[in-house]
Amino acid sequence: MYQLASRGEREGSIVDVDGVRFGEGFVVIAGPCAIEDEFQMEAVTRGVASCGAQMLRGGAFKPRTSPYSFQGLGEAGVELIARVAEKHRMPTVVEAMAESQLGLLSSRVSMIQIGARNMQNYSLLQAAARTGKPILLKRGPAATLDEVLYAAEYLLVEGNERVVLCERGVRGFDPQTRNLFDLAGALRLKELTHLPVIVDPSHATGRRSLIAPLVAASAAAGLDGAMVEVHPDPARARSDAEQALDLGAFAGLMARVAPAPKVAASPSR
């Protein structure tokens, strides 16, 4: 069995990513599926930061089903998100597709994502863990919960304890949603492991209308955060346009999940 990921008698772990603490409250990561250009990244970063998002996401190396789809800006995209995030003082998470990308990512981003397609790429997991950077590990589209935790074990056994798990949907049979959003599976992971568990309803559903209510449900259920795709003009997004929120919709989502500011009590008369 998985030894290091198992909850046992342990309290839930706190994973600190440049001051953002997974496992304490509900963390919202937001940003575009793919980094496209400086105008897009400046607009989305400024917008999500003003709404209360704690971390910025963006894809520089894009694993697409079709080789003819937009594959991302690569190293230029990493430099772009790093520059914009530094300006707005936001930690970043970017997906690694290959071991050769880890050197650049470990020096320029706050957290390295291992995507669903690479959840069981064990050599990549080991190499990513050895960078010492926090790791966001996404569940594969056909992976069991045990398989997710064994993948996490590959990270933990390298001595890297800063691991966050992400439920992003598993393959189903109904085309009304892109995948099946497994909220029960995410909650079961919280029972099985001490690691923080977040969700990605953008990839799970593929439908922007479902994202806000599922984020709200995940927060209410006691999960540790959500990753949400946001684009300043979703109709023009070069990747996953149908599941990206615009900035107005993201502001509405944050109003549902972010705690209201405390109001000082009026003095007694």
C-alpha cells in the first residue's frame, strides 16, 4: 500500500506555495488554458487578482489530442507568465510535459503541474519531485484513486512532501459533459490521504455554465481549492474556449466562494 501518502493518524498537510497555503481554507487558482500573448496575460492576471484569486495558472507546453491544435508558446510562454505574475505578485503553476522542461520551470514558476496524461509517467514524476518545487498532481482520466495515490507516492518517496492532488474528471459515456466530475472521489481522497485535494471543474465538465456551481459545491464540501480557466475573451481563446470563464463570470464565482469581508461592529449606544 501507499505508505507516505496515507492519512493514517496524521493531520492534513499544509503545502505552502510562495505564501499560498493549500490545506488552510479554499485556494482558487485561475488563468487561461494556454498562454497566448502579453495582452491576454496582463488582462487576465490583473482581472483574477482583483477578484481574489490566490494563484495564476497558464499553459506554456500544451498537450493536445490533435497535433494540429495550438501547442503553446513553450519557453517564451514560461517567461511571459513569470514576468506578468511577478508584476502582480501572484504565485504561478505551469504544467511540465517532459523532463527537459523542468530546469526552466523550476527556476521561473512557483509550482510544477503534472497533467492527467502524465500522471503515471513515473520518470517525470521522480524528476519533478527532485526539483524541490511544489507539485500539483492531476488525476488521469481513467485512474482509480489508488493509482492516484501511488503516483503521489513516487513524488513523496523522493523526499518532496509539497504535493497537492487535483480531481479533474474521469472518462464517462455521456457527451453532455467532457468528463465525469467525481466529487465523491475527491472527498474519498480527503479520507485516504493527508495531502490537500483540489478540483478542476473546467476540464471535468467542459462547460462554463457548470463551473461556478461545482466550485461552490467543492468549497462547501470541505475540499482545499479549485483551478478555473479564465480568459479575457473566451470566444477568441486558442484552447478550450467553451470551458473558459470571462472576467465578469469569474468575479461572480469568487463572490460565491470567497468569504465576505468582516465588518466592524457598531459601538453600543
